[in-house]
Amino acid sequence: MIRWNADQTALRQGLARWCEPLSAGHIERDAEGVFPQDQWKLVQESGILGLPFDERWGGLGQSLLTTLYVLEELGAGCRDGGLNFSVATHMVSCGVPLQRFGSQALKERYLPGICSGATIGAHAISETESGSDALAMRTTATREGDAFVLRGGKAFVSNGPVADVFVVYARTHPDGGPFGITAFLVERDTPGLSVGAPVAKMGLRTSPLSELHFDECRIPASAVIGRVGSGFLIMDHVMKWEILCSFVITTGQMRYRLDRCVEHAKERIQFGKPIGSYQSVSHKIVDMKIGLDTAQKWLYDTAERLTAGENVTTDISIGKLLASENNLSSALAAVQIFGGSGYLTEYGLEKDLRDAVAGPIYSGTSEIQRNRIASMLGL
Ligand SMILES: Cc1cc2nc3c(=O)[nH]c(=O)nc-3n(C[C@H](O)[C@H](O)[C@H](O)COP(=O)(O)OP(=O)(O)OC[C@H]3O[C@@H](n4cnc5c(N)ncnc54)[C@H](O)[C@@H]3O)c2cc1C
């Protein structure tokens, strides 16, 4: 078990004062389905966006583990699941690949804005015809002199409607396969790039999502992140971070929900007794706790091993399955434990459930994670 030191604890506790203003009005914002600009400014002020980035770019220079420890608290304290999702997407989709693989010039130009949150980031991998099978992407980037020309389109781009920069993955080699993909940093106002309108969706409604279209979109060759053909390796690195960061936030949400259900089960009296004294209720809560503890331990353990340079391919998939699927069952159980009130919008639990449905889909579906584990077992 990790023993957090005083600095890590202080950093996490420092986030506490932001959580109330970040959460204020979250149910109304969900109904409106708009990105919360005011809350984003508070996120910027809190400094958390710079957690894993080097101090020379304005970051806090924290380790992956410390970053996760603070993000978990964001999940526990901030009730706006869409905002939390946008925070993780912003931090991981652009900042992480730039810091790890970007040229000095790209880092100097973009990382300060990404660390402060003044520049909002997003990434574009999925397309309408290629989701799980990401390598089947059809968007191409063709070298023309000192530039690449992007042609095609992307779907499901989280933060798309509000992003200033996109990490776009496109095919630079006509042969299928992992080494034909390259990552590019594309600015929103690049001629030939059009950003679609926000797409209505079930949950995470304050985290807007859109399509991108590239029509002869010319970007300088200096916008390549890493090397031409290294896009798949970058994607793999980003996915590991994305799963750890997004789903440690999820475990924070599960912790808050568990506490709420325990309290309700002790206070709500039916047939003369607290409903928590009925085994069918208490066992639901026990399962919520088992799901939370297992997912949380697994994610931190995987992060430690990733930091140590170990191969965590299977563990990342297991961590994603544990967190996303246990979160979904815990969110459903919470609605049931609260009875009719759980179904009412004002309690926030139905929103929580709608948000939770996305977990087994984004960052690689549950089926794809199980396929990955099966292939690591030689099946
Ligand atoms: C809230 C949200 C945010 C997202 N944000 C982003 C983003 O920022 N950037 C981005 O690029 N994408 C994003 N996505 C897209 C996401 O990555 C894809 O939706 C996901 O990879 C699944 O692809 P698909 O929707 O095309 O489904 P499909 O790939 O068509 O899959 C449909 C179903 O078939 C199953 N399936 C497919 N292939 C297999 C197989 N070989 N074996 C077993 N089952 C299989 C899937 O598991 C799924 O159940 C987001 C999605 C959501 C819901």
C-alpha cells in the first residue's frame, strides 16, 4: 500500500476548497449541456492542470502517482462529472504526448498554455468508420513540401467544441498497420479544419463532444509529434495515461457515492428500521465498496509499475474494466438504494448513472479490453 507523504497530502487537501464552487449548479449545467466556462476558470486557478508537467512550462512537476492522488480527490469532491472528464481529456490528450514526444519548439509554444488551461486540448483518433478498430482510420496526412495536408474527418472528439488545439492521428503511409500512423498538433483556426457543432449525448453533458473535418488542411511539418510513423506508439502511451487519470477520477466519484449510500442507509427508516439493516441493501453497499477498493488499488499499483518501466498492458486493461464496470454497477445500485428519490434529477444520482454508462465505451470498450487480455494470454 502506498504511504502518501506530507507534500502529497497537502497538495490533495489544497484542492478541497475548490470543490464546492466547482460543483455549484452542476445539475442545472447538466440539463443545459454546456461547457462550464466559469468553472474551467476555477480549475485553472486551482493549478491542477499543470500537475504532471515540468516546472519550466509552468507545471507542478509532480509524478504520475501524485497526479492520480490529486485527481482522485477531484472525482470525490467535484460533482460535475463532465467537467472532470474534460479536465482529464485536456491534460492527457495534448499535454502528455507533447511533454513526452514533442519537439522543443512544440513544447515551448503549447505546453505553457496547456499547463495553465488557457489553451484547451483535445485529441482525435476515432472516425465514423473506425472506433474500436482505430488502426483502420482513413484520415490521411500527405507530405507536400514542408507541410502535411490533412484530408478526412474525426468523430467523438471530447472537448472538440471548446478546444484550441487538437492532437490528430492520421495515416501517413497507405499500408495499413501501426507504423503508418502519425500524430500532429493542429490549431483550431487552421484553414481547412472545421469543428462540428456539439453532439447531444446521454451523459457527461458538460463535456462537449464534436466531429472534426479536414478539407485540404495544411499544417507545417514541424507540427509532427514524435516522428513520422510513431503515432501508434504515442497513442499507446496516451491511452495508458488516459485510463489511469480518467478512471482514478471515477474511483473518487465511487468513494463519494459509497459514503452517501452508507449515510442514507443508516438514516432512512422503513418498517421501523434503517434500510441498511436489511441485508439486501447492505450487501449492495458492500459490493460497491469491494468494487471501489479493488479498482483503486489496481490503478495505483499499475501506475507504480508503469513508472518502474514494467509492461502493464494487461494491467491497464484490467484496471479499466474494474473501474468502469464497477462504477456502472455502483451508480445503478445507488439509484436503487435511494428508491424513488434516486430516480429524481435533483439528487444527482440519475446523472451519475448516465455519466457512468460511458466508462465501458471510451478509451477502448470493455470488449476490446477483454480481447487485449485474451491475446496477452495467448488466446
Ligand atoms: C463519452 C465519449 C467520449 C469519447 N471521446 C473520444 C475522444 O476524445 N477522442 C476519440 O478519438 N474518441 C473518443 N470517443 C470514441 C470512443 O473511443 C469510441 O466510441 C470507442 O472506441 C468505440 O468505438 P465505436 O463507437 O466506433 O464502436 P464500435 O467499434 O463500432 O463497437 C461497437 C460494439 O462492438 C464491439 N466490438 C467491436 N469490435 C469488437 C471485437 N473485435 N470484439 C468484440 N467486440 C467488438 C464494441 O466493443 C462495441 O460494443 C469517445 C466516446 C465516448 C462515448
